[in-house]
Amino acid sequence: MDVFWTLPPVTRTITAGAVIVSALGFAGILNLSRFIFASQVVFTTKMMPQVWRIFTAFLITKPKFAILLDPYFLYQYGSGLERESSRFSQPGDFFMYTVFVGSVIVALAGYILDAFTFLPALSLAYAYTYAQDNPTRQVSFFIISFDSKFLPLAMLFMTLIIDGPQFALPQATGLLAAHLYDFLTRIWPTFGGGRNYISTPAIVKQWFGGAPGGVQQRAYGTAHQARGNNPPPTGRSTGAQWGPGRRLGD
């Protein structure tokens, strides 16, 4: 349990939930029909909306070997982003990313395509963003190794071959969701001169230990939160810059 609590919080929670819910469901202990997404009972005014299905649909894998494979992909690339990605440098950033791509997946895969589960789509979204951050890093996909920039297509192709287009199409919404996030937060503000409207609210930062003056431990170092709205100190102007916030000779 001590090891579990040291894992990245968002990824560990979704992965653990997926393993538990799916295992209990396929063992016949839980009735998964009450956990899958069904738009007619979620978006309704004729009865109490079963809104929990929006979240539990992300916790159901495919049966058999996929009960191990789906959580593995989810954790492998989700934790890599949550620990290492520079685009999620502030507390709660990865949580907001997950909420955004999850919302797009629900709208596209659930409401438009009538899909029942969203875990493969979320895994693909994580893999796409991971590949964007690490395009030349070598990854192993079963017995094949290649650059991670090809990883999302490999995952989607595998679903198409094994499960057919009726499963591959909803999974592809994860790729669209992750690309939309990348466009709105990086491509449009950087190259189009637009504004990034997807930010992490202060209350979410506090949930993840982002109090002013707090310290955030990450795999690549320690991040210190600024206090209030005070501008950062200018420091010395000497020394060549080499990475985030350091100078040669310091």
C-alpha cells in the first residue's frame, strides 16, 4: 500500500478502479449493465439521471486478456505524462487534461456513437499525448519496438483487427480529444496567436497540493509554487540558460 500511494494520483485511481470494477463485473459479482454508459438514462428528465455512468464507463475493460492489457496501457502512458510531461508542470494540470479529453470522449463516443465504455479511448488519448511529448522514444508494443509517434496508430490498428470497426471508431475519439487539447493549449496559442482558455482552477491546484509556497515532487525534480500574484524575482543576468530556471555556474 505504501508503494501504491507513491504512484501518480490520477492515473493510479483510474487504473485501480478499472481493475477492480472490471474484475468484479466479469466474475459476476457486479452487474456491469449498471456501470456502462447509456445516454437515454444519463441525459433524461423523465427519471433521476444516472450520472454516475459518465464516470464508471471509464472503468470497464474488454473481457479476457484485455482486463490486464487495457489498464496496462492506461497506466503506462498516463503515469508517464503525469510524472514527466512539461505541459503538466503545475498541480492539477493532468487532472484537468483528463477531464477535458474525457468530456470530449463522452460527447463523441457516448452521445454520438452510442458507445458503452470509454477506457480504450482514454488510453489512446494518453498514448497520443505521450507520443507528442516523446516522438522518438522507443516503445515496445508486444514484440515490436518502434518510435512512440507511431504508437496511437498501432493501438488503433490492433483494435480494428481484433475487435472490428465498431470498437475502433469509438476508441478513435480519444485520439481526436487529445489532439483537440493539444491544439487549444499549444498549437493555437503558440502559432495562431490565440489564447489558452483551458487552465487549472486554484481549487483544483489545492486538491493536488498546490498551496502558495508549496512544493511539488516530480520525477524530474521539485517544483515550487509562487506565492500569490507576486512577480518572480529577476535574479542575476549573468550565466547562460540551460533548461528550466537554471544557469551555468549556479
